[in-house]
Amino acid sequence: MIVLHGGPDFDIAYLLPELDRLSDKFHLIYYDQRGRGRSADHVRPEDVTLESEMADLDQVRKHFRLDKVVLLGHSWGTVLALEYALRHPDRVSRLVLMDPAPASAADINRFRKERAEKWPALVELRKAIADTMAYKEADPDAVVAYYRVHFKPALARPEDYE
């Protein structure tokens, strides 16, 4: 299973170690997309396009000598997974689309309202982190903490909220 992180400005770190739970059933392949995380060195913004994303994903597939892959996309990664599957249906066996972005302003508003009602403690914690000077100055640890809280509902088990 190739894991495609969100963003487009994130790297894979925010999904770890939670997604490692899937390693009991799947061989997981993590990589930072071009221009992000450990794949950021000497990459200019204009070097990152949908075409480069598709080419990079196909190189990952080829590197591991996989004829067909399971793609797990989160947020922005769902866009990449869907685009790759549309272009190369013969190379994809399954898609896992996790937390795709809302499709409209109304959907975004509904999402925010539901999140505030369902997980008020997480909403407050995320707001508290966002209000810190470290987060405002883009300290990497503060940003990671913020997004770990933000994405926790997507990665949690139901019993974590009972």
C-alpha cells in the first residue's frame, strides 16, 4: 500500500505512527512527495506539478516492482490517488480515500460545525496550539502538534471517543 499524505505542504510525518497499525495486514510504503519533507532539497515550487506528482508516484510503484498497488490517500493525497487511478486504472487494485477535502463552501461549513459538536475538546486544543507564538512563527514542532490534533479523528479508533 502506497500512502499519499495530505498537503500539498505537508510531509508524511503527521500520519505516523498511527498508520503503522495497518502494517499487520499491508506492506506500507511511505514517501514524502516532491518538495516536501525529506524530498524538499533543491526543489523549486515550479518543479512541482500534477504531472511530476504522477511521475513520482509511478516511479515509487516501479521501484518496488509492483504491477498493481493499493493507494491510500489522505486529504490532498486523495486527489493524487484518484488522478493516478484515472490515468492508470490497470496499475491500481484498490483505493482508500481518507478524509477527502470538502467539495463546496457549504460542505466546509457543515464539516466545521459537525467537528465542533462531535469533538469540542479537540477543537479547543487545536485553537490553543494555534494561539501560541510557536505556531504563529511556524515552529515545526508546533505545526506538527496542531495537525496531529486536526487529523486525529481521521486516524482514531471509535473507542478513542467513547
